[in-house]
Amino acid sequence: MGIKVSEFGKLADGRQAHLITVANANGMTMEVTDYGATLVSAVTADQNGKYADVVLGYADVVDYAKNGGYLGATIGRNGNRIGKAAFTINGTEYQLGKNENANNLHSGPCGYNAVIWDMELDESANTVIFSHHSPDMDQGFPGNFDVTVSFTLTDQNEIKIHYHGKSDRDTIANLTNHSYFNLEGHDSGSVLGHLLWIDADAITATDAESIPTGELRPVEGTPFDFRTEKPIGRDIEKEDDQLEKGGGYDHNFALNTDGSLKLVARAKAPVSGRVMEVYTDCVGVQLYTGNFIEDGWIGKDGKAYQKRGGFCLETQFFPDAIHHANFKSPILKAQADYDTTTIYKFS
């Protein structure tokens, strides 16, 4: 066990980023950086004891700043999409940046993924704690929002991500982590052969711009039924209006949850035998299958990433929940605690 801090390159404006390496008693390691409170790597054993990094990422902070995709980043103040890049709280309309058609994706062009976070280490708990002060009207959101995101590597091979925040005004709070996983190894190509199970009876159906319509569409009899484990790629090319709109899976699954921290998804790699379980207390999870990973994304070890070379399971409030009364509200009341946990457990 232990924590090591090293330099991770400088941004164009001279800001220094750091890479923090955390090891557990089993030989698993996790790397995070204070740039974007980003998960850079997770090195874990396969069924034969061979170790590999299963998180897509870049070699240094310069590439994280230059390239797209939000690889491994903490997304805030709101993960996913807000239709028309605007919302109303307490009778006041707030305008956000438009960075996907006329909509707001992942809080716009100046999200938490591009911030150098403050950092402290708790070596006794194998934990890295990132903190950030987001001032009133930052990104267009009301309220001074103070947030911490802690990453803990446990001896049960869990990467535990705990989010906590508080605002002095009613605001939206909906953070997530945008890691892309490939359980055969980050540079192993397509993930379509991975087996996936998701505990969800419905998805939030979307329009042509990936904004929810408000419909909770049952997965029964559709390509979105992962209630019984199946390969990610088995149905991804089937004729389906939702798959066509997303170019594959890029959809929120309405989890069967009571609000407690529970197992909601499991992925298995067929060759290496690695398994990743996802636990969360959130109501939704976005399955994204890397449909828009672009040629030319050169990741760690100089490896080129490809379309559908990684999958994301982003825990969250439903997308555009602020505009749908039938979705759980993402509004954080003034002085209330935003408190949520997601665990990625490897075996």
C-alpha cells in the first residue's frame, strides 16, 4: 500500500499538474491527476494473474487538455445534457454554454474536467481528496458551490468515488466520472465482446439530439435489455430509432434502485476474465460505447484508440432532469448536502 506523487506536465498557461499513484495490498494500482480530478489508470490482474491497465487515458496533462472525450474526468457541475442550454430555478432562468447543437453537454466548454483541483492525501485510508470552489454563476449555474471528490483504492480492489458538495443557493448538482473501460487492457481494441448486465427495466428515450423526451421506455424486447448478461455488441447494429440517434449506445438506464448503495451493473471481459462491478446510490447510469472515439487519439504507451475501444458507465441523475417533473430532481437546495458514492470493483 502507499501513495506517490509525481509531476504530470504543464498546461499552456504554466499550471503544473500532478499524477498520484495509489497501490493496495493486492498489487492493484490506481492513478489519478488533479487536472479534472481524473482517473488516469487502473492496473489490475486477470484470471491468470497478469496485470494490465483497464482505463483509457493519456500520457500527460497536455494531451488531456488538447484532446476530447472527457477520458476519466470528473464532470460537473452537471453531468450529461441540459436541453436548450437553459433552465429555471425559483422563477429565474439561467443560460448555459451551448456546446452540443443548441444544448449543454457536461456543463459546457469550461467544466470541472479542465480545472486543476486542490488536493490532499489520506495515506492511512489510501485516499486522494480533490476539492474545488465553483463560484456563483460559474458556467452559468447559481450558487457558490464547494465540492470534494475523493478516490479511494481499497484492499477489495474497489475504486470508490465519493462526491460531496454544498451551495449557498439552490442549484443543480449532478457530478459523474467519465472513465472509459476496456477490461482486456486499455489498448486492446473493441469492447463489443464484453459481457454486460445492467439492472434497469427502462431507458430515458431521447430525441434526435440525445435530449430525453420524458418517456421511460421499457427495455423489454429491445436492444437495450441488459437484464440478462449479453455481449455489448450483440444488438448494437440492430434497427432501432434510439441506436440510430446515438450511433450505438449513449443512453441513460433508469436503475432499479431504492437510493441505497447497491450493485447496478457488471461487465466481464471474455479473454482475460476480468470482471468489473458497479455500485451506486444514483438513480441512473449512462452506457456509452465510445461511438465517437476519433482516429488519432493516441493514448498511454503511444497506443492509438479506436471507435468502440472503451465503454463508460456514468452514474447520475437522469439527463435533462431539470425539465421533466417525472424524473428525480437534480436541484440541490441551499445549504443541503450533495452526497453520493460510486464504486468500480475489479476481480
